[in-house]
Amino acid sequence: MPRRRGRRILLLTVLVLAGLVLVFLLWPRNDPATNGFPMDIEWRGDVGYASMAEGQIVRLRLDGDRIETEVLAEGLKFPRGLAVTDDAIYVAELGDLPCEDPVPRCKGEHIGPTTADGERTLIETSAGRVLAYPMDADGALGSPSVVVDGLSFVNTDHALNDLEMGPDGSLYLSIGNLDQLAWDDGGDPPDGPATELLGSVLRIDPRSGVFEVFATGFRNVYGLDFDEDGVLWGVDNDGRGRGIWRFEELTRIEEGLDYGFPDEGTIGPYERRTGFPVWVMPGSGSSGILVGDRTIISGACGDITRLRLTTSGGDADLEQVENRGCVTAIERLPDGRLLLGTVLGGDPLRVVTEASLFGD
């Protein structure tokens, strides 16, 4: 009897373990892409799309509080901003980077004897571009074509950042400005075409690839968003310039204006600056941005800020909450909830309510 009972216990144990293995294998899980770094998110109708720093474009679907992902394209070289239309996905791609592991960052200190030397190398060798992936009625992507190429940048934090489709049918691309080279006494950045577009927002014809500078003089606008009136917004990251300081500036990005960096900061005197902040934001490193009806939600590294502007342009209602990681994208879902894309800590893709986030 003891031997027979031992065999039964052993058999039961094997069956339980086999069942657990089967449950593990069949249990629905997010695609491994969500273990990477989402750099931008666009939501259209009942589906969304995200660019992943590891080289993928993924489709997103909402299942309750869970995001299901499906890989649509692979093999990109550090994709960033994403714009989606009915028949195409446009993505900004940084291309080959001279760092052993460029994800999540490739900066001057990683490749040169000094940070400034490394930044010069990146400016001279970088060749970012905007790609267009045709999308059929079933959502499948075809082979990409190049819309714009040969765009320089100083590092992966100040790079080809957000890409937005404007109400006029043009693409809008933000490009970061000089970083340490904006104030370092060790020498000047390279001259010529490599630097003339740094710190600008470009307006691009998605069909011809012809582009122009829409606005310039930014330090590093990471996220872009249009409001209901078609006005473009962004938050310019704080930092040093040539003897000046740029605060974390919420700005309306208006055509033809110069926001002054690296020569002029938030506080005057001004000689060249013609565009100015709407508000100085708390925190630092603002990235993802969502603009609503006079309400701006801005993600950064370690916090999320909601700013409610008054119609008079005077005092504003500002709230800030702590958050793990750096928020690269904020999208409003069809049911009113928010989808956050986060890198360097926290959940890569997280669905929250605005009320729970800000304690309303």
C-alpha cells in the first residue's frame, strides 16, 4: 500500500506540473516587443501603432486594461517619431550609430575622448531619415520608401524626435539642437549643412519629400501635438546655451518664429528671439505631450504634468504627479483613457485614467 500510494502521489505531481506548463504556454501574453522601448505612439480608431527603439513598428489593440501587440515591420535602425494616415505609416529613423549598444542612448560621452568630440563625430556622421511604409486595407505594411534623408543630429536624446501629420496634410518633424556643444568652450560644432537644421521643426511634403524650416531656435522639443484649432505645441527641454539658460518651456510653435537657442534663453535681453513660451513647466526633460481643449498633459523623466490654461492667458491650474521612467508618448484612447509609452523604467505601455493619474 505505501508503494502504491507513493506512485499515485508521483503521478498526481507530474500531472499538476504538466498542467502548469500547459497553462504557461497557452496563457495570452503581450508580444515581446512591449519589453522594449516605445519611442512614439499614434492611435487611430480602434487600433494604435508604436515605434520601438529596438527596430520595430508594432500594431496595438486594446483588451480591457491590457495592450496586445503585433509586429508589422522589423529591421529599422533606431526608429523614433511616428505618423499614421489611412494608407501609410511614416517613421523617423536615426540610422547607423557609432555606439556599441545605441539602445537606449548613444551620446558624445560614449564615442569620443570628450563629450564635445563625440558630439562632433555624431553630427558629421549621422544620417537620419523619414520613411514611408504603404499600408493596405488590411493594415499590412509594404516596403518603405525614403521621404527625406541625410538629416544630422547631435545624439539620440537630441535627435529626430517627434513626427506629426498636420491638418494641412504635411509632416512636422522636430530635430534636437546642440547639447554640450551649445556651451562648451572646447571648440565649435562643424559648419555647414550638418548643423543648419538643428533645433528646428521641419514641414515636409510627404509626397515629394520637399521640406522647409517651419520654426527654429529650440533646444530640444521631443513631443509635438496639434490642438483642435490646428496650432502646433511642444515643450522645449531646459539646459545651458551660450551664457544663457533655457527653462522648460511650453510653446506654441508658430511658423517663421525663432525661439532663440543657443544664443538666447528664457530671460532676456533678446536680439534674435521672436517666439516665446506660454508657460514655464516644472521638472525637466519633457517628452510626450497631449494637447486638448486648453489642457496640456506633458510626460517627462520621473513625472507627468497637467496644465489647464485660462482663456485670459493669466494664471493656470498646474498639477504634477510622480511617475516611473521617462514618458515618450501620451495618447487619448477612444474611451477617454490615456495610453502612456515609457522608457527607462515602469511599464512600457500602460493604460490609465486621467482621474486616477491626477487624483481627480
